[in-house]
Amino acid sequence: MTTVLEAKHINKYFKKPVMFHVLKDINFQVKKGEFASIMGKSGCGKSTLLYILSTMDTDYEGELYLDNKLISGSDSEHLSYMRNKHIGFVFQFHYLLSEFTILENVMLPAKKLGEKSYQEIEHDAMDKLKMLNIEHLAKKQASRVSGGEKQRVAIARALINNPSIIMGDEPTGNLDSHNAENVFNIFKRLSEEEDLSLLIVTHDEDFANKTDRIIQMEDGKILL
């Protein structure tokens, strides 16, 4: 199986107010089509690790590979391009632009990437909405749909550039159990039917137990 994401000997220090070793020699891989979750107590370094893996934080030691290419040490412009093209994000808060329509929100990362025409992007965005059974919301303003629907829109937006991996930071943290299950089922389907890799930080044990693998963290380390 192809490796989509690999972390080798990742170490991270917070320098202020005193030197603190927050991530300690992190090594793991995510394979193509794998649905993995990261669990651990608050403060164990889960979100810090996710920010490094997603290329948003570049102040670390070690090597990060995306699609078998070393991306550590790349300049910010290249990292921004890689992040937008190859990584889809789903956060605890959907971060939709409320004055835009659902369709416009989903189109945004593809417009930023600038590799397709407006018509192609619009067509792709509608496809993603159909995939998640929310195409009927396309013309609605983002402020006028429910919380569960907003999170589906956020997933559609994360998929628009056909990324290699979806990363999530507590994507069900704000949802009731019914909507949380919906989001899990969408992720599972993406992994099984689209062969998409997923790496999700979660506190939800029920969610994590249903994923292919749990990466357990404690005190900045991965427990094997």
C-alpha cells in the first residue's frame, strides 16, 4: 500500500516562557485509504502534531513526507500550494463565510488554487455537494443552514481539490450524537469508496474505536 503521509523523528519545543519539549520523536505513517484517529488527554500534543503534519507549523525538528516527497524545509509559498492541493481540513468549527452561499464556500479553495476555470470549479463543487446529499443547499446562504449541514459543507469544501489526505481537528466536537455519526459515516465512505486517507484528532472514543487505527498519544509521545 502507498504511504500518503509519513512523520520521521518529529520533535517540537516551545521556547517560552521556558524550554518545553512538547513532541518527542514522533514516527508514524498513514497509508492510502486508511482512516486513522489520534487520541490522548488534553495537552498531550495532539493538536500541535496536527499543525505540523498539516504544514501550518514549520518550527520543528525531523522530516515530514507527503506522497513520498520530503516537504520539511520547503518555503512558505510551496507549502501553501501543497497544503491547498493535497490536504483537506475539517475543523471543530466549520469556518464558513456566512455572507457567501454554500456553493461559493465549497468553491473557495479551488479558486485559490487557480488550476481550473470558474465553470469547472462550480461543477466540481456541485459534485461534492451531491456526494454528501446536500446539493439542495447550494444556493442558500451559509448562515441559514443547520450545524450538522454546515459540517457537511465543510467536508465538501475540504474535498474540492481532491486531496491526498483529509485532516480533522475534533470535527464532531460541536455536534450531537446523530450528526457526529453522520460525519463518521461520511468519512468511512470516503475511505472505503474513494480510497481517501483520513487522520482525525478526536476525544470521542466511540468515533475513534470505529476507525481503522488509533494513534494513542501521551506526554508528547506516541504509545505503541
